[in-house]
Amino acid sequence: MTQYIEFTADLLAQVGENIALTKEMAHAHSCCNEGGKHLHYCTMYKGKRYITSEEQREQAGRAYAINKAAAVAAIGEKLVFVGMGMNYESRYEDDVCNHRIRTEIVNPEGRRFFIEVCTGRGENMHITHVVDRDQEDEYNLKAQEYRNKIEQAGGFWKIGKGHPLYENYQIYMGQPYYWYKKDDWFSLNAKFTYANVLKLVNNLFDCNFTEMAVDYYHLNTDDYVSTSPSQLVTA
């Protein structure tokens, strides 16, 4: 039988300051009886299940919003990834310590990109996504433009394969933006370290980041973009 325990006074006093506890309490899930009636919320924290009231959940939600705003304000010109996977204990010096990280990037020329990096085999990193966001927008717009023209011409069934409208539509459905500079990263053999991820981003996207961080507790990629400094500043 699942066991739920009450929060101690000490833990409740940590809401706001303890960022891990605050996040988990703010996102506490509902627990119901066999008939689907809500009983209480549950906060999962350090392997234990804590009974959480609506008031406690709302209190944590307010503290979480404050912490999140502070995290966004502190980004500046840092390269900040969202920790999408679970954190883990460091395996070696400079280990990223999160199984899957991602971020949206704007380089000094104003071009937009997306990248996701994961743990791979052994100590090496595995790059799962490198997306040219500007080209993605361009191709989606052109694909829709040709779809509209095809519909005006009677639809796909009428024009058939080989028609110029159909062929152009297929070009813009090709989605090459998912493989930006593929040859530079697809078979990359590099350790999953902060230094190597930072170097990868700067090289791929012509950026000048000097500092990298991973935020597991506050951010998602809709909250911000990592905006590169216009110049590389060295000590």
C-alpha cells in the first residue's frame, strides 16, 4: 500500500528557499479514491510522498513563480539549457549531470536555433536535435503557401504527382532544417561536459558564449532564449 506522510514544520519552512522542494510542491499531483474523488495532493520529494493541501500547493506555486522570474532575469548572456532529464551524480570532472538538456539560441546575427544534447554511450554526449528555426519558419510558410495553391487548383487528387505545385510542396515538406550542419555533429565523439557543449554551440551557431548553466528546477524553453554576446570576451 502506498504510504503518504505529513510535512514536518522544518520542511514547510523551506518553501521558497529550497528550490527542489518548492518545485515539487508547486506541481504536486492529485490523489483520488477508487471513485475518482479528490483526497489530497501529493508532493514527491527525495523518494517520499507527502500529503499536500491546496493551500500548501498554492503557497509553493507563488514561491515557485518568484524563483522562476529570478532565474529568467539572471540569464543575461549566458548559455542556459533546460534540464529535461533527471539529474544524476557527477561521473567525472565537468560532467553536465542531466540526462537530456535543450535550449533555444539566438546568435549575434539574430539567427535562431534549437539544440538538444543527451547522455550517450559511455561518457560521450549524443546530439539528438539541431534545428535552424529561421529555415523551419520559412519552409512551413512556403509549404502552406503551396498547399493553398493546390487546394485552389482542385486538391492533391486532381493535380497528381509530377505537377509543379505538388513538386514544390514536397520540397518544402522536406524539413532540412532538422539537420543543420549535420556533418559537424552527427558522429561527434566528445565527452558530455560543460566545456564541450559550450564549444559545440559556439562552433555550430557562430556564437560567443563564455558561460553555460543547466536549469532543472525553473525554466522551460518557452520562458527565454539564450542570446549570444556580440563578441567573445576573454579574460
